[in-house]
Amino acid sequence: MDGRAEIAFADDTRLGIPPDDFVTIEPDIKGVWTVIEPITNLYRYHESGSVE
């Protein structure tokens, strides 16, 4: 919702996350979050493989 962050994944790829972006992170993903500007998150949990 607010702020900016970046995730650096174990395979050296990086994902920039701007305000209002939508990101899905799988349970087995390994990475390090860097918060660039304070962020507000909304979470939605679902069972693996389910589609809503």
C-alpha cells in the first residue's frame, strides 16, 4: 500500500516493490527484504495450489 522495498532472492535476482504493487511470494522462496521507505502491507493467506 505505502512505501517501497526490494527483495534480493537467493539466485541473485532482485525485485523492486513500489507503492500499490501486488506481490505473491511462494512458501519456499528464499530472499532478503530491504525496506527503502516504511511500508504498510496487507496479507492474504491461501492454501498452496488454490486459486481465488
